Amino acid sequence: MLSIIVALTREKERYFMKFIRWILGKIIISLDLVTRSTPVKRDIATQEEINAISKQFSLYQFNACPFCVKVRRYLHHKALYIELRDAKNNLEHKQTLIEEGGRHKVPCLRIEQKNSQVTWLYESNDIIAYLDEQLRSV
Ligand SMILES: N[C@@H](CCC(=O)N[C@@H](CS)C(=O)NCC(=O)O)C(=O)O
């Protein structure tokens, strides 16, 4: 009897925590949307060059992950149009991240070099520093 009560209590706690995470996720996404800065403006040729470079990248991320929001805000501000891949709900992207990236951790930047070699970059700060470096070379 006691073990049934303990199991039910744990189940309730699990749903409660899931609910709290859902609420926090919605708050994070809403705050992100209402506090976004204006993207930088570039001349057309430079922006096109950056768009072409951006095609070699894709960002594996979760919608409500604060570290992913940080990187997405950076992309938005720098007008970097990088494909976003949902590694939580899209099972194919999740599997690819685990198998090829090595961990189910986000954000993770997939970088495809000109010679088709692929590297995976984890850590939001490292991703931002790497992209900043790429922008400096344009
Ligand atoms: N220090 C990392 C933290 C990233 C992180 O903790 N991401 C969470 C989602 S919000 C995650 O992927 N957790 C799964 C795991 O660590 O296995 C960063 O700045 O990118």
C-alpha cells in the first residue's frame, strides 16, 4: 500500500515538474519575442555573401532552451539566416545530433566545410565566438 502511495506521489511530482518546465519555456519564448533587437543592416552584396556562408551551418536546438534562445537572439541581431533544427521534437534531427555530434546537448552548430567535412560545435558561447570570427572575415 505504502509503495503505491509513494509511486503515485512521484508520478504527481513528475507531472508537476513537467508543467513548471512548460510554463518556464513559454515565459522564455515570450520574453525573447518581445525584447528582440533590430537586426543589423548591411549593403545587399555583403548580406548576400553572408547568406551564402550561412548555408554551411545548421543549428541543432530546443525551442525553450535558454542557451539556444541566446544563440537565436545573436543570429537574429546579426541577421544570420542559419537553418534551425529542432533536436527535441524532430526524431531524425535528434538521432543525427546524438550519432554524429556525439551528445544530445543543445545548442550545437553543424558546420559543413567546402570539402564536405562536417564538424560539430557545442557550447553557446563557443558558437557565438565562432560565428563572430566568421563575420569578421567578410
Ligand atoms: N553550457 C552549455 C549549456 C547547454 C545546456 O545545458 N543545454 C541543455 C538544454 S537547455 C541540454 O542540452 N541538456 C542536455 C544535456 O546536457 O545532456 C551552453 O552554454 O551551451
